[in-house]
Amino acid sequence: APDDLATSCEVESPPYTEKEGFWLFLLEKTFWEASLEIRLQKEEILILLLQQTNQSIKTRLIQRDVKIRSF
């Protein structure tokens, strides 16, 4: 009996209808676009963080230069 179960599970699913295929395609496209958008948002956040870090480093250097000059 267990063998019968194993073989019955291996039955291939019938090919998708055109409509099912279209919906699957749309789903995959949506997931792909969503993941791409998330990646782009992460990159934008990283760029913003880098810009802020860069700005604070510049500010520190300017402050240091001012201290050196005023000394």
C-alpha cells in the first residue's frame, strides 16, 4: 500500500491553461518587481547614509581646520 501512495504522488500535474499560465506569469513578474523595488530602496538608503557620513566627516575636517587656524 505505501508503494501505491508514492507512485500516485508522482503523477504529473496537467499543463497549465493559457489563463493559468498568464496569472502565474503576472505573479512572478509582480514578485520580481517588488523584490527589485526593495533592493533599490535599500541602495537609496545606503547612498543617503554614505552622503550623511561624508557630510559629517567634511564638517569635522572643517572644524579641525578652523581650530588649527585659530590656534
